Amino acid sequence: MTKKITATEELRSIGEAFDDSILAASPEELREELAAQGLDVEKVVAEMDAINASAKLAGAKMRLERAKEAVKAAKSRPTVVSSTERESVRARLHDMRAGKGGHASGLMIAARKGDGLSESDEEGAVDDMAQLEALEGQDPETDGE
């Protein structure tokens, strides 16, 4: 038993065949076809390049908007850090500044031109490190939900 093909399906099939033939054609074949139809080849190529550039730009803008939304969503989720974890991070920060954490102490001081961290800088660094540890500890399977 065969299924009867509808007119819509038949048109879709014809359209797909046209698409496939265009995609399979070489640039020379496409230029010949355009010229045979009496079209200005260079004008068509320029129009297609403009359409392609516009599509790339639209795609980039869409990806940027998605990224902005993802950042906004990530920032809106509160990072819960216990006071014990915060003090552990503060101790590691002091170790880093004292040179016990590798070469990080020089890098941190360089940001302040050798003057050291202010209290608010230290609190900010502790917050950042604690949030980073909390994010690293999250299950990546549940992050997008």
C-alpha cells in the first residue's frame, strides 16, 4: 500500500531538489546559469554577499543577546557562602598574599602598584573567590535549569 503524495509535499520535494542542485553547482555553473537568465552576475553576487553578511550579523546579535541573558540569569542567582567557607577563603587569600600560594602575591600587589589591598579590596577578593568556589562546586547538569 502506497501513500498518496499531496500537492504540498510534491512542491516541497521540488523546492528541495532546486536547493540541492544550487548547493551542488560549482561557482562557474552558477555564474553561467545567472548569465543565461540575463541577470547581472556581479550584482547578484554582491546581493548574496550582502544577504550573507546580514545573516551573520543577525546571528551574532542573537548569540550576544543569549549570552547577555545567561549572564543576567547567572548574576541573579544568589551564591550562598557560609561564614566558615568565607573564613577559609580569607585564610587562603592571606596565604596567597604572603607568598604561600605561589607567585600570586606579586600579582595582587602589582594591581595596587605595591601599596597592598584596602579592606574593601580584600572583601571584594574574598567575595569573588568564594563565589568562584561555589560556582565550581555546582553540578553542571543543573546549571541551565
